[in-house]
Amino acid sequence: MSRFRVGIGYDVHRFVHGRDFILGGVKIPSELGLDGHSDADVLAHALMDALLGAARSQDIGYHFPDSDTAYKGASSMILLERTVDIVRHQGWRIVDADCVILLEAPKVSEYRDEMRRELALRMGVSIDQIGVKATTTERLGFVGRGEGVAAQAVVLLESASAAEGEK
């Protein structure tokens, strides 16, 4: 088994009326929210898939299927905590995570550090191990037309036994 593993995650959700806009565990003021089975936190979902991918443990659809009513309206922060438990149970330690949010509006830069804090708290890591940034798509595609939000995440895991051997 390799000492390190990298995983990448990607998720998209469309904007809809009548839902809160939750991003990285933070409620963002907006007239529109994201559509999904859970709270549709696109950033958390991308991060969860990156973690599961690095651990070679399927994906969020496998672990938290939208066909299961138990996850209807679920907090993605709770699902992120469960994902971290899966990864740690398999013998991995989170080294670093970097995320990018793709959206035209609303602007979310003022919430970046709050998102980093919330994600770090739920993942049991230091805030300096979590990167979050946002960008537009220059009005191209579904994101550029304001129809939805996309997010990407990459994580680096280290074998917990290898990390302990260094101490």
C-alpha cells in the first residue's frame, strides 16, 4: 500500500427557489438555494468524493444514496463527518484538502474563512489544512448562466501507520 493517496471530487447542483443556500456548511444569504436530496452542499459533496476516492472507497452515492429516505434533507456536515470516519477507519490520515467553488453569484469570498473553519472542524483537522477559493466561469456554461454551482476538491491522505512510524 502506498504511503500517500490523492483523491479528486466534483459535484454540481442547480439553483432553485425555496431552499437555503448552504456552502461549506455555511448558510449564504441568497434568494436561491441548491436542489438536492440532502441540503445540497455542493462543496461538501465534492470534498466527500475526494476523500472517498483517495481511500478507494466508492463514492458518496454508494455510501449515502439519494434513494435512501434517511438522507432526505440531511446535513452534509454530518455526512462529511461520517465520510471522515470511513477514511480513518480504513487507516488514513488527512494531510491536506484544496477546494474550488465555481459560481457567478452570489459572491462568497467573505464566507471563505468561515467555510474553512467549518470544514476543518467537521474533518478534525487544522484550518491551515483546508483551502477554499471561488471563481466564475466568465459567464460560460450552466454556471455562467447562473443556473447552478459546481465545486471541485482534491485531498491528500497519508497512511496512518506510516505517519505514526515517523514519530
